[in-house]
Amino acid sequence: MIAPPGGSRILLTTKPVYSRKGAHNLAVLAIEILEADPFSGAVLVFRSHRADWIKILVWDAGAWC
């Protein structure tokens, strides 16, 4: 089981995103839409237009997980 670090914020987007966006493009969306620092260790959650999948990103030790 993968658990976020203690005290991490979980940020959910309310608008759907295009399914082929990569981690770097989603990080830019986090800055623009959520007005949050994607490199702060926060857990970023994005959903598709049909809400049939989600992408979860966490910046950990210099890489996206």
C-alpha cells in the first residue's frame, strides 16, 4: 500500500482533464487551476471527462509518482 506522507494535502480538481496529459502538463494545471504548488508534496487528483478514470500525482524525492 502506498500512503501519502503525514500532513499531506489532497487536492481534487472539479473540472475534467484530457486523458492523455502527462505528469508535467498536469502539474501546470495544478498551478493554474488549483493555485497550488505541485512540488510541495500535495496529492493531486484529476478525473476524466466521463469520470471513468482518475490520475493521482505526488512529487516525491525529485520525481513524479
